[in-house]
Amino acid sequence: MATDIRLKDELGSITENLVETYTACGLTHHLGHTPLPSRDGVVDALADLIDVLYPGFARRQNLHIGNVGYYVGSIVDGLHDKLTQQFARALRHELSHQQPDLDFEALAQQKVVAFLKQLPGLRAILEQDVRAAYDGDPAARSHFEIVFCYPGLEAVTTYRLAHILLGLGVPLIPRMMTESAHAKTGIDIHPGAEIGPGFFIDHGTGVVIGETCHIGRRVKIYQGVTLGALSFPRDSDGQIIRGQKRHPTLEDEVVVYANATVLGGDTVVGHHSVVASNVWLTHSVEPYTQVLLEKPQLRIRPAGAEAG
Amino acid sequence: MATDIRLKDELGSITENLVETYTACGLTHHLGHTPLPSRDGVVDALADLIDVLYPGFARRQNLHIGNVGYYVGSIVDGLHDKLTQQFARALRHELSHQQPDLDFEALAQQKVVAFLKQLPGLRAILEQDVRAAYDGDPAARSHFEIVFCYPGLEAVTTYRLAHILLGLGVPLIPRMMTESAHAKTGIDIHPGAEIGPGFFIDHGTGVVIGETCHIGRRVKIYQGVTLGALSFPRDSDGQIIRGQKRHPTLEDEVVVYANATVLGGDTVVGHHSVVASNVWLTHSVEPYTQVLLEKPQLRIRPAGAEAG
Amino acid sequence: MATDIRLKDELGSITENLVETYTACGLTHHLGHTPLPSRDGVVDALADLIDVLYPGFARRQNLHIGNVGYYVGSIVDGLHDKLTQQFARALRHELSHQQPDLDFEALAQQKVVAFLKQLPGLRAILEQDVRAAYDGDPAARSHFEIVFCYPGLEAVTTYRLAHILLGLGVPLIPRMMTESAHAKTGIDIHPGAEIGPGFFIDHGTGVVIGETCHIGRRVKIYQGVTLGALSFPRDSDGQIIRGQKRHPTLEDEVVVYANATVLGGDTVVGHHSVVASNVWLTHSVEPYTQVLLEKPQLRIRPAGAEAG
């Protein structure tokens, strides 16, 4: 390659200038900090978790009730070690300033075991999610097809795992898990949301479910639905106040169709209500309400004109 | 690592409790079944298929008309074996209960060869898709840029392959292919949809095209467009009736702009019509119609107020 | 495998028929051309760039201000070689027809060094983007969480790198970079857009920012927002005219909420204005304007009816 050596000499000063900015710009580097959890490590553990929650689908074939115990046992054993390492990193990163003497590995292990103990109970909830998906989608040919092919179930499963971890006080990793599902499915569910069983997201790309949403049982939502904040209360300094309920409540059996937006922490969509596509809803509605847009106005135009 | 051995001892009971749920919760495992097609195997074959449909773009460089035959021949030969293995798994999984004595490998091979025979004809349709993309996007600088960089074309190509497989009676794999494209592009096209040549999806994230859509020639749609179901007919038991036409028909030369939603199996958008952005359309419109929203009402508010 | 040899014999004719289409269909192959840049090579270089822009987050842990110089220096050195190779391919592909005698490696190296020189200045802008994200999102617990977990920042960072390359006259690679971010985040920002510092995209799936957008300082947009074209001017032959301003201008401090669509090259959203969710806006508004939809009409319907 016809490399000009004089140009290559400039790389030293470029590096020096970059390193100088690491002092000047402190928000965009992570130098001199305790290690963060490993993204690859968390994604790898998440794949193991999904494998024991839905055995026989993703990886090892020819599992049956007689041999699955050995397979699952070895994965659970490995998960204990993988998760303890990542949880310890997350806990040390979050707590070492205030409590430098904590035994973070021991604390991590306790949380890992408490987490793994909840997996059997979680499977009963996921069973209801799968049933709801089959009952709610005419295109579904079978229940197993939903576990095998539906990205919505993967996003909901990942959220339910992350939500358990959040409740156990594990920092960072819940968000890392839901963001990995977001990247794969386009479905962004905050780990803090409260979501009842029998939850079905169809197609799902563009769905956003905010941190303080409350969602009841057997709720169904479609692609592009936002359950978001209407306004952000600010303190006397104009800073956004964090941690308040900013996102809506959907009661049992609610359906929200494609690209609808439901906003506000005081907004309650009553049970058995239906919010139609592209609706923008910022106030509460009674049970059994249907919320629809007016029919659009039609204009006849000469062919070839465009509007997009 | 300061592992507490007593905690680790609990892993056995956690595994036992998990395994017990595999009996109780039967929808969320795949134990004791014939093997499913391999996701990695299907994704690998899909990459080979796209490589022979668009030679010289993705992998091997410096191909020319004099040497491409050897390269393509070796890929086609490998595809024969890869696809036969995956098709056989899918066919056995679907049919072995009713017809246990079928020679699934032989049946798979017949379908593979019938499928590969359709690739040359498919390239003529893809050529029209590429031309439509270039003609329809002012940001496109050249035709090859569309093949090289546009995710919409990748999603449409994958759909066209999956649609052929569906017609050949190959189970599972069509949906696996379109879901892999969905994960990469955010575009969710059901393999069952009927889509004419010269189809262009620009940007594409959030597009959903339902199972029973009929789309004519030289149709253009943008990101966030849903072609979906308006309502699901139910039988006397309240079960959704599957397999009816639930999704709209777009005639030739229709354009549907960003985040519009067109719903219903009886909804026909007449040829040369334009549906503008964010429209919610649930009834048929004549040819050469433009469907637009009313201009939004404006409110002047003090700065700093928020709504979203 | 019960392979029928007679069927396998047909693979030869299938290959011949495919190769014939490479002559007939010229838009869908890249035979006999100079090599394209490598997608894997560009993605690999992009990961290196993000690593030196946000050191200590993604890869190597335990970096501190004392050792980071060695780490960054080695990455910058490797980037020089990786990028020179890819830039040279892109330049040769674009220019070799008109200027076959150019030294493409030397030209590429000049552009690589000019590009790397801009990284320190870019970090100061990214610092403002991170601050804007923290100030704009009540769910954010800390600044580092935004760098570590927020896909919007990854998409904006990739866009800013691609925009610099576009300004340096590097072909193809800017679009390859933004499409790789699009695939990961669902956020599609054209490298040609002009975007000021302090830009925050929250959630982001489905966002499309067109080639000729002008976006001011401290602008915030949400998932599903399209900043797009209203109509495409055509020449006397009916061909779309390329390169005109087709996309809107957002002045400083504008907020556009989820699934809103703002269209047109003449559309200017005045500073400190707010466009609410699901709005369709095709004309200019004054500073400090809020644009909201009418409240949707409500209809009370019997439970069980569906619309979506």
C-alpha cells in the first residue's frame, strides 16, 4: 500500500489530542472506574435463561422428559457462575463508593440463587403469554410456532427476567437485557414496567412501554404502540423530577392497535377497552370504551401528485 | 470467587422444580418432539440464496461473467444439501404424525429442486424491484447502491423466497426466513402476502404486511406503514376464525406514506391512489384518490410545556 | 440421505439458467466491477472508532488516564490501515472510470488522516449529546448509563462519523455506517443531514431523518418520528430531481414526540416549538408553538368488537 510515512507520523499527535479530551470531556469515557458488566457475558447468560425456560426450541434437539434434567442442570450450574460474575461487577460498580468493604461476590451469589429460584414460577406466567398469543393472532397455526418464531414473546420473556432482577436490586443488567431484546426485536420495554400475565405483543417493531406503566392481565398491543409520558414535572431549578408515575395504566383485557400512542401517568384505560390504530390518547376512558379516530377527509387529486 | 457452597447446593432443587414445570406447562417446551429446523442453518442458506441472486455484492469480489458460473455452481450444489436437510426436518415435524412412513428426505429434495428452479425467474422480478427503488427515491445515487445498502430490498427479497417456499408446501421455514429479515430490517412481511413486481419499501422500520394482503405492481410504501386486520371474525365458541382474507388490497401504482395504517380484508385502495402519512384508513377508495388528514389544530402555549 | 441422483443432475441446468440471467438482468449483479468496500471491514472499523470515542465502555476494562494512551494509540494505528484499505476501495469504485490513473491508496490515506484528526473535536460534541440525553430523560439514572445502554446515542454517534466522511468526499462508506446503525437501532439517519450538538433521540425505533434535514441545537425527538419529504419535484421527463432540499428544518430546542411526521423542504419548525405525538405537519410554525391533535372522538361499543 502506497502509505505516506509522513502522514502516518501524524497518528501520534492525533492520539495525544484524543487523550487530552478524556480529561476535558468526562461524561463520555469510563476511565479509572470499576469494570462494567460484560455485554457479551449478559447476552450469553440471557440465551441460557431462554433455553431453560423454553427447552428444546433454540439449541439442543432430541431432548425429552427423561434426559432434560441433565441438560438443564448443567445450564443452571453454568448460569450460577456466569451470573455471579456479572452481578458482582454490577454491584461493585454501583455500590463500591459508599460500601467499599462489601463482599460483592457473596452478595451477587445470593441474588443469583434468589433469581434462579423464580424461574419455575416464571414459566407458568410465560405459558399464559403463549396461550394469549395463540388466542389473539389468526395467523398463528400452533402454540409452538409462537415460541419458535414470534419476536414479541422473546421481548416479553426478556422483560420478565429483567423485571425480576430489578426487584432483586441488581443494577445495570436489567437494562442491558431489555436493550439486547430491543436491538433484536425493535420492542423497548423498560424493566420497571408492571405487566400482568397473558400479555401479547404482535409484530412489535416500534413498541415502547415506559418505566412506570401498569398493565393488567390479558392485554394485547400491536407494533408501533407507545405507552409514554405526557409531560415531565420539573423542580424549582427546572430539572426533571425522576421516579414519579409518568406512564399510563391499562386495565385487564385492553387492546391497543398499531401505532396508537397512550400518554400520561394519570391516564387509565378501563378494562375491556379498545384503542384503535393511530389514536393519540392523553386522558382516561371508562371500561368497555372504544377509542377511534374520525374517518380521514378525502381529497381527489390529479394522479402523480405526491404527499409523504 | 467467594462462592457459598451451601447456596450452590440449592441448584439441584432449582433444576428439579424447573423440570417439574415441563410437565405442568406443555406449551412452552419442545420435549419429545421431532427436531425443528435449525435457525442458524436457515439463516446460512438464506445468505447463500441472496448471494446467488445478487452475485458480487455481499461476499466474493472480482467475480465476472467468465468465472461466476463456477462460484454460483458450488453454492447451488451446497444449497441443495443444506436446504434438503432443513426442509426434511420441517416436513417431518409437520407430517410425521399423520404420515410416519413418508420418505421425508426424498420429499424435501424434490421441493428443494423445485425451489431452486424458480431462482432464475425470481431475478427478473427483483430487477424490477431495484428499478422501482431507484425511480422512487431521490436520495438514491445509483442502482447498485440500492442492492448494496437498502434494507427494504433485503426484506422484499427474503419475502419473495419465503413466498415461493410457502407455495411449495414447505412448513415453518418461510416464517423463519421472514422473521430473520424482520430482526435485521424491522420490516415484517408475512410469507402469505401476494405482492406484485416493482415493489419498493423505503427506510422500512416498523412496516407490517399481513398474511392476506394483495399488493399490485409498482407499489411504494414507507416506514411504519401497517397493512393489517380491522377485526377478527369469531366462531360460535368465540374462537378466532383463521385463514380468511383479513388484510387490505392495494392496486397498481399505489403509494402509502410513513406511519399510515390501512386495515381490513374488504378495503381496496384503487390504483394510482396515494395514502398520506399517519392516515388511518378502514374503507375502500376509488382509483386516483388521495387520502390526507386534516391539518392539525395549532395551539400556542408557553414555552417549556411538554406533550408527548 | 436418500438423495435422488437424477434430481441432483438438474443443478447444472439451474446454474446455467441463473448465469444467463446475469446478462439479461444487469441491475442486480456486480460482476466485472472493481471491488466494493467490505461490510465486515466497515463494521469492524466503526467499532474501533466508537471504542476510542467512548473509551472504557465497550471493550477493554481497567483503563485509566495513565494507560489509555497506549490502548488508544494502537487502535488509531490499526484504524489508519483498516480505513485506508476500505476508503481506497470506495474511491476506486467511484472514480476509476473517470480517473483511472489516480493513486487511490494515497488519496484514501489523506482522507483517513483528515478524518482521524476530527475525532478529538467530535468528542466535545458527543459530550453535549450525552448531557442532553440525561437532561431530557427522567428514566436516566446517570450519564454513563446513557453511553452504556442508549441506542439513540449509538445511532447519533455513527451518523456524526458518517457525516464527517461525507464532507471529506468518501463514497459509499458513510451510508454503510448509518445502515449498520439502522439495523442495530431501528434509527435511520441519512449521512447528509445537518444536526447540531445536544441532539437526543429517545427509544428511537422507527426514526427516519432525511438527507436534507437541518436540525438545530438541543433538539429532542422520540421513536417513530419521520422528518421526511412532502413531494418530489420531477423534471420534464417525469424523472425525480435529486439533490434539492426536500426535508424539514427544526430550529433550536424543538421537541418532536413519538410517531409524529414532519414533512417538506420548506417546512420550518420554529425554535422552542413542540410537535406532539402522531401529528402530521406539512407547513411551518412560529417559534414557541405547540402543535397538537384534536382529542380523538370516543365511541362506546359493545365489548368484544375490535378495530385495528
